[in-house]
Amino acid sequence: MKLILASASPRRAELLRAAGIEFDVIAADIDETMDAEEWPDGYVRRIAQTKAEAVRAQAPGRPVLAADTIVIVEGQVLGKPADTTDAKRMLRLLSGREHTVMTAVYLAHRTVEVRVERSVVEFLPLTDAEIDWYVASGEPMDKAGAYAIQGLASRFTARINGSYSNVVGLPVAVVYQLCTNAGLLIS
């Protein structure tokens, strides 16, 4: 049975296609505001679940896959930047530091299963000129942490510990395991 991807993210769709996983897309339009007392793990789980449940109501009986990704650096949660000033702020925080990329993957079918994947990424120190250049490219504007590791920001990445596809926005091996556990035929 073909999955429904509850996401408008072209990166998530590209990762699933590359892995040979068939799917349809129904994007979820939800409020992604983080509650003040919410822990990062709980936040990504809640957002992924909310996306899945919103789409599940539109496609009863179909397996729905949703995900949410955040970046955590020095205790701060970085989602998508609000504007170029915010993107520059985020990139300054990431410059020369390790940060954690956390993605919750939520699969709702006959049962529900959720997993949170974590990867650690280290950025090289960035100059103001490099940050300005990167932000001017437009690439950071719709990405958690204001960067795309699979794009221009690859030049700033010193090392990754964990799943590369997680850093892109969807840990494909986790998706495969969840689908296998749910008895979904992936062909």
C-alpha cells in the first residue's frame, strides 16, 4: 500500500524517491509553535503527530508518514528562520560548533509508531562574509537551522556523526524500519 507523505518538503520527497519508496503527498498545514515548557524531543514528536493526524483524517485507511526536524545548539532550538536576519543569527550560533539535528518520524497505519533520530553535525568557523554570501543565496530560508547540508552549506560541514539523511530532513533507514514493522510492502 502506497504511503502518504504529510509534508510539502521537496527534500523529504526526494529522499523517499531515492530509496524507492512509493508515496503520495498531502501537505499538512498546522501551527508549529513550540510551547514554552516543551522539551525538544516532545516538540518534534508532537509536531510530527499533529501533521500525521491532520492528513490521516483526509485519507482514512491509508498509511501516513510525517516528520519534523529541528536543530539544537547550546540549548537553543532552531527551526526555520523567520527572515534573513534570523538566518544570519542562526548561522552565527552554528559557526565553529557542534549541534544536534533531531527528527521525529511518525507512521500511522493500523498502529502508530514514532521514532526520534539524532545526528551531530560540526560546522567550520564561518566569517561574516561567508554567512552573508550563504544567506544571499536564499538556500537557508526554509530549512531548520538555516542550512541545507545537501546544498551549498556542505562546504561548511566539518563532520557528521549519525544519519546524513536525518540532517537533510528524513532518516530514511528509520522510515524503512517503521514501514517494515507495520507490514507495509515497499516496492
